[in-house]
Amino acid sequence: MRRIYALVLYSIKLDKLQVTVSKMGKILISPSILSSDFGNLREVIKELDSCKVDRIHIDVMDGIFVPNITIGPVVIASIRNATKIPFETHLMIEHPDKYIKSFADAGSDTIIVHYESKHDLRKTIDMIKSLNKKVGISIKPKTPFNAIKEYLPYTDLLLIMSVEPGFGGQSFMEDSIAKIKEAREYIDKNSYKTIIAVDGGLDIQNSKRVADAGANEIIAGSAIFNSGNISQKINDFKNL
């Protein structure tokens, strides 16, 4: 009798585990091309296409919002026809509203804006949606999760930065784990469909912890492009 009871309890636990796994879904792998070879960018995109990554993350910086300058819509348009993989365009710029249509027209599928930028975030969300693009909101390490709660019902993706935005190759900030857990608990509690993405200093080891904390999407740059074997490293991330 005790054995039957124990088996029933074990079965219930397995069912609960299955529900949790089903709710989270698979972990999306999104290489950040910030750390790639910009002199050979089209071939980089083709290689990522052959690796069947889930998304391609594109960092756009204006030298004002962050102390670095990267690429603009023209570059995105030039690589758009090299793959059908969705482009996530992360606008680390001071006034994103001025450029959203340009990045949408260039071929971005998801447009991510920062909570900390100078704009009316609700209007920015509506602008992105009016262009039939998915909406992402990003927060810097020092910005609390509470700051963006009210926007989550209208948001497809929440990007939690685990380094200060601006440069690749930085070290992962450990206190990001608590923020990921807080976001996961709140999103699940309210039955939102918002994906939690994490970007900054991610490697195989800390990505496992990030996924366990509740992230749906891993964004990695240096760990992939400086590995010496891009396809093998992407496979390692997929096996998380």
C-alpha cells in the first residue's frame, strides 16, 4: 500500500514538472553580432543561418545613450536577405522614436527600446505595434524590475541586461539572477506571454543558471564569436 501511495505521489510530482517545462518552452538562442567580424558580416549571417539559431540579435548604439557607436538601418537592410531568421534590433539610443520606422523598414522583426531612453514608452510601444513589429523593452542593471511592470501586458519581450550596455566582452553581473526570478514569477502569476531575454557576459555555465532562474532567451556574443568554432559553441548553447 505504501509503495502504491509513493508511486502516486511521484507521478504527481512528474506531472507538475511537466507543466513547468511546458510553460517555459525551449530556450531560444540568439547570437549577438556585436562581437562578430563586421568586415565579413554577410557571411557571418549565413553561418548563423546554417546553425539554425532562433534569432539574431543586433545592437544599435548612438554614442550618446551608451559610450559606443555601431550600425544603423542601412547595414541591417544589407544583410536582411541573407537569412529568414528573425532579427531582434536592440536600440541603445537616446531618442528611439525618431528611428523606429527606419529600423522597421530595414527588416527588423522585433524592436527593443530602453526604459531609460528619452521617450514616452507607451507611445513608443504603440508606434512599434502600428508597424506590425514585436515590442521589446530593455532595462539596465540598476533599473529595478518594478519600473516596467505596467508595460508588460503590451510587451512581447523583456530584455534584462546583465552588464552595463555599450560594449561586448564584459563580465556577467550575478545580481541579475534575482531580477530574472522576480520577472519570471510576476509574468507567470499574471499569465503574460512576455519572453524574458538576458544579455551580457553569458557563457555556457552562467547561461544554465539564467535559464534555471526563468529566462526564455539567451543572448550571447563573445562566447560564440570568440570561441574559434561558432557552430560547435552554438550547439553547446542549444544543449542547455
